[in-house]
Amino acid sequence: MMRFIQKLRGALAVTLLAAGLALAAAPAPAQAQAPASPGAPAQASEQMLFNYLQGNVQGRTSIPDPRSATLIQPQGRDFQHFWRTTLKWIGGIAVGGMLVVLVIFYATRGKIRIAAGPSGRTIERFNGIERFAHWITASTFIILGITGLNISFGRELLLPIMGPEAFTTWSQWGKIAHNFLSFPFTLGVLLMLVIWIKDNIPSGADVAWFASGGGLVGHGHPPAKRFNGGQKVIFWAVVLGGGAIAVTGFIMMFPFQFVTTMDGMQLATQLHGIISLVLIAIILAHIYIGSIGMEGAFDAMGSGKVDLNWAKEHHSLWVDEVMSAGRGAPQAPPGARKAGAD
């Protein structure tokens, strides 16, 4: 008798469980009356929820940080669209467009030569401290630019070529380098500001320099002081743009420490991406002029000394100041002095 009662209880339990599952799987009355078009009910109900709440969907949390209670943030969709679509267009136009312009410029203008030819005499343009400030900023920015572009474009461009494992390793190390090299980059920007701000105040000579095409258009070389109008644009782009990149980067590295809202964090991330891409495009032009684009230009940051004829053609007002003050007298190369002595 007891065995029969136990079997009866088991059968009753199984029956009740099956009935509960059937009721749970059955569509609710409101769902049964919803439109039959595929996907329409979920989209409509979600949009209606967002419109009703007019903001974040909040839950409850037991940890001290109240931000963890945010379940849904509608602005996050706009941020994702910007990061996945808009920023890529900005980068493609800025960086890709600049590369196309430089290729066309080199094909049509060619390398800008020293019109009078090298004189064999040099004049000091930048001392060791100035070159240190330049190279610490330049070298770290190149790595920051490459690793930053990897964050934005690596998944589409590098992942299919490198494969998942190699791309993962590259991205992990790139992220570490991106974070830690931000500190020496910031130091370099500050050093450049302190050292060169006095030479980069805009003046009337810069207006004349731009009006004459800066020596890039045609074959004339407008007078310029230590830094011409184009170099001053580069300087302020690096100081202001680099400073903005550093500030927004530190906000991202230390989330909610300097900016306490999600909207603020998203804005910092967006500004960081836009300014970085624009600055990369500007620096590409700077690298071009300082290397293959102009004869004798690299010596300024290489050895610190430039050919006297190059200095007279591109910075004639500065050469006059140096010569009149008796500073940085032109020197012949060591080989030339030995040959003259013999």
C-alpha cells in the first residue's frame, strides 16, 4: 500500500511540473495580440521602454559603487556607432587623405633642394636639450600612433593577415606600450612648450610666409625667423593637440577618477580618438618635410647643425639675428678644415 502511495505522489509531481512548463511556454495574451511581423514586437517594446524612462535603466546593487546599478544606457548605442563607424571615417579621411596628398605632392614637386647648393659650412640650429625634447616626443608619438590605430583599425586590417593568436599578442603588448609611453610623451610635450614657446609666437612674418606659399609652392623662400609659419602651426598642434590627447588619455586610463559620469567618459574617449587621428595626419606632413621632402632638413634634428645655405634660404631672418649677435658662427666640416690646413 505504501509503495502504491509513493508511486501516486511521483506521478502527481511529474504531472504538475509538466503543466507548469506548459504554462510558462505559452505566449502571454499581450504577445498573442501583437503584430505578426518578424522582429516588430521586441523592437517596439524596447523603444517604448526607452521613451518612457527617458534615460538610463536602473537596477539595484549591493556594492558601494552606485554606477554598477545602471543596466541600460541608451547613449551607449550612439557611442558604439561613433566608435565603430564615424571614427573610422574620420581616420580614413584624415590619415589616408594626407598620405594621398603627400604622394601627389612628391610626384609633382619632388624634393626641395638647396637652391645655391650645400656650402660646406654649418650653423648650429638646435642644441642637445632641444633635440632630446623633440625625439622623446616624436618616438613615443610614433608608437602611440601605431598602437592607437591598431585599436581603431586593427580588427579590420590586421586580424585577417596576422590571424587571431598573433593579433591578440600584438594587441596586448600594444595596449601596454600605449599606456606606459603616454607618460614620457606628456613630458616631451611639456619640455617643448617650455623650450620653444618664445620662438613660436605668431607674427607678421608668418602671414607673409603663408602668402608666399612657404617655399613649397614655386621656388622662392620667404624670410622667416627661427621657426616659420608652418613650423609654428606644427608646434601649436603638438602642444595643444598633444596636451588634449594626454588629458583625455589619462581620464581613460583612470576611469571615474577625474570624470565621474558615464557621459563624461564617453566624451573623453571620443575626443581622444578624433584629436589623435587629426594630429597623426599633421605629423605625417611634418615627417615628410623633415625627411624625404626637403634636402638638409633632417640635419636640424639629427646632428643639430644645418648647412649655412639651407639656413639662409629657409630662415634668413634667424641667421641674421645669430650672426649679428655673434652666436653660432658658421663652421666648416672637420674634413674641410684638415684639407685646408694641408
